[in-house]
Amino acid sequence: MVVETKYKIGDTIHWYCDIDNEIHHAKVLFVNYAGAGYPDINYEVETVCCGESKTLFIDENDILEQDCI
């Protein structure tokens, strides 16, 4: 089964962080998905968030579209 994702490895994505109330961005390192039933897609990134370097998994639904930034 082929799951279509909006972004691929190397794309830059943006998301809003509720903890520090800022918009962050990073390049996608890996695309994770579970294709059973409704596909669950998230993107693995490394970024500095809340003063720490972190590996995060950003849900596809939490990514801000380019025209919303």
C-alpha cells in the first residue's frame, strides 16, 4: 500500500509550539506513517525548542501551510 504524504525528506516544515508560543521550522529527516485504516503520518525533525536541541515528531495535521506563516 502506498501512502501519500504532503512532505518528503529534505523539505522544510513549520509548526507552532504551545510551550514557548513560537513558530519553529526544520528540515524533515524521516517520514513515519502507519497505513492501517486512516493513515497516521508524522515527520521527524531535529531543532532547538524551548532552549534545548530536540528530536521531534511533528504530526502532519500540525504543520502550518506556507501561506499561513
